[in-house]
Amino acid sequence: MEARDYPIRHFEYMAKFAAELKEIPAQVLEHEYRYDAFGSWYVVVRCKGVLLRVVFDGKEGEFLIERSTSREMPYRWENESWRHSRGSDSEADRANLIAAIVSISATS
């Protein structure tokens, strides 16, 4: 894969992820992708009134989810609510993320 393919692959992944979030229902509020940081990214999601930040650390290959203690900006992120090592852009990892988002949002 060429270096220019990685951002394309990321945004294809995010399009699928956003569509799957809609089914929960959840909404993407913010997103950032950093090619120069090993493909790391984060997305802020609102699910059932709960604000969550889903982070992918490209260097470590690790996902984590943090919950905000505030409902408005500036968000105040708590310690992690969920962590998954050896993450990738696979369907299985997306399914794990969706399940974690639903679970964390349900404990409000």
C-alpha cells in the first residue's frame, strides 16, 4: 500500500463507523485524523446524551474510550472507560467499539 492510500483507507473506515453509529443511535460531533502520528485519530460521539471520545493510538495500535463529565465544550474527559489493544480498522474492531459505546452510554 502506498503512503497516500492510508488516509483514504481511514476515511472509508470512518464512513462505515459513522453509519454504524447512526443505528445505535449516536452522532459524530468532532473528528481528527493525523497521518503524521502513525495514523492516530479520535472522534467525539454523543450517544443517549453521553459524550464519548473514541481514540485510536496508531503507534501502539490501541483503542480507548473516554467519557466527558461535561455536556458542553470545553469537554472534560474522565479516565478511560474502555481500552482495547492491538486495534486495527477491521470490522471486528468496529463491532467492539460500537458495543463499548452502547455499554458505556447505558450506564448513565
